[in-house]
Amino acid sequence: MLRTEQIEAAKEKFGQLLAEQLQRVEEMKKQGDFIDYKSLDQIIIGVCGGDGIGPAITAQAQRVLEYLLKDDVKAGKVVFRNIEGLTIERRAAEKAAIPPAVLEEIKKCHVILKGPTTTPRKGDPWPNVESANVAMRKELDLFANVRPVRIPEQGIDWTFYRENTEGAYAVGSKGVNVTEDLGVDFTVVTTQGTERIIRAAFEFAKNNNKTRVTAVTKANIIKTTDGKFLDIFYEIAKEYPGITADDWYIDIMTAKLVDEKRRKDFQVVVLPNLYGDIITDEAAEFQGGVGTAGSANIGKRYAMFEAIHGSAPRMVQEGRDIYADPCSMIRAGAMLLAHIGYKEEADKLYRALDICTVTEKRLVITGRNTGATGEEFANYIMDTIAGL
């Protein structure tokens, strides 16, 4: 193919991508308000086990939630619905990030408790299907990824608001190989997508007595998209005069989180997608690693709660999935409870997790038969809740 033809083919693909993103902008403009869970006669919690250790740890989180909500489950106020098929095998067979029939079932629920799913990498035996996480965030418009990290004894109380539907991940599977020597990927930022994530971060700060919101970008280098994010951040900050607004570049921010003097100053942090992925994994290490951290993915109609780690297929191959740590999914479950209005139950679960993983530690998860199984640890948590 002649170089001019290659360029024209790339331009055509880029044009299609722009049309898709402009359509998404129009859809965002039509959005209504957040769902009011108190007005619902019944709350449906969908449960997707995912891949690898996902089914094992998700099952334990579901057991804990069912225990805490047993009265409302019995009364029919809360329903748990297990959704099969969000697996790499089925996704590969159908060449879909989320099989259409599975997505249809997910959309019948109000909130989703989701185990980790496998995203194929180059060299894997699977076709190049998009990340199920990325697809679900886009399909359900889950624009805010909320990840708390709290370690009181170290003075750490961070809440990260990671934009979920834009940035470098929005079209991560739609880059263009212009020639065999040139590949191009894209990052996407919209006014509507940026405004809603930044406003959500400031609203959280206002409602939770936080005094500082920090934006993280690389606007000195990536001037158009990161620059737009930062400009909108400071415009919205003017609406919250009681809250200090500042910004850091992603490279120095990763350093400041390990600075014992500076890191205590951070409270609420709002970031584009890629930077949020990086920073929240680093932050989770202070809490005991990504295996201990849960996250919320919030939209106006749907919400999805998950662990932030991967599916760990090697543990399954070695027969160790029963020893996988369920605390990440259980923490995600606590966030789910708070989101749908069960704050008292969520607080009990957080307290039990602190006792079981920090103060008492009567059982320890090692990932092997040298420690407790996930089921034993979930039992430990429920026994602790009963004693509160």
C-alpha cells in the first residue's frame, strides 16, 4: 500500500473514532440525576464472579453481605442475582468485552459486585478483546472510580476520584497502525466528562468535611487533554471557596505519596484515567497491597464494586484459589453497602475488617495452605461483626 493510502486509511479510522466520541458527548448532555435507592421497592445486587480467583473471593464477599442484609433479603427488599458468563472463555468465544446476553442481565440490576476479570495481553492465547472493566464502565457510564485508602496510625486518609470513561483508556483498543513502523494511540477528554468527575470530588470533600482537593495531571507536557482537565478543575474550584485546590504532576505525585512529611497533607485527589490507575495501586500498598483494596465505580443509574487487583490465574492453576484473600472484595462490598444506603452495616463491616486485618489478626491469609482459606476468613469477619 502506498504511504498516501495508508494515511487516508488511518484518517478514516480516526474520523470514525471522533464520531463515536461526539455521540457520547451528546448522550452525556441528556443525563438525569443520580438514582435514589431509598425510593426503590427492591434493590437488585448482581454478582459476577469473573476469572481466576474471582469466583472464590466474590463468593465470600457475597456471603458477608448476605449475612449483614439477611433481614432485608428475607423481606424481599434486597435480592442477590448471580450472573454467569463474564469469563474470558465466553468473552473470547463471542469476541466481545462483555457478551451481549450477560450485559442485558447486568442492566437489570441496580448495583454489581464484580470479581476480577482477565484482560488479554499480547502473546496470550486469547483474541484481543477489550477489558471487561473498561467496557462495563463505558456501557453503564460508570464515570467515577472511587478508591479510599485509610491508615489512621500513619495519618493517611485519602480518597481518590479517578475518571473512568475517558483519558488513555477510552479508546485503548482503537489505536491505528498507520504502517508497520508507526502506531498511534489516542487520549480523550470532554468538557462534560471532566466536569462531572471533578464536581463529584469537590462534592465529596464538601459533604465529608475535607479541606483539600488535589488534581493530578501531566499538563506541562500533554497540553491539550491534560491541560483541559486542569483548566476545568480550577474553574470548578471557584465554586467551593472553603476548599483548597492545588495540582501536582503525576511523576512528582508518585514520589510525594511516599514522602512521610508531605503525604499526610493529601485528602481528596482527582485524576484522569491512566494516572488514577497508577496512583491508586501505589496508594493501596500502604494499606497492605492491592489484594486488600476495593473500589467503587459510580454512575447516575448504575454502580459497580470490585477489587483493584487482577484475576491471578496462577493461583487457580496451582489449586490455591481457596486460599485467595477475599478482603479486597469484602471492602468493595462495604462500599456497596454505603452506596445503597446501608451506612450502619457498612460501618460495622469496616470495623470488623480493621479488627481482623490490623489489630487482632487471629487468622492470617498467606495465599497458601500455611494460612487461612478465604471461607475461614469470611467466617472470622462475620463472627467479629456478631460481637460488635
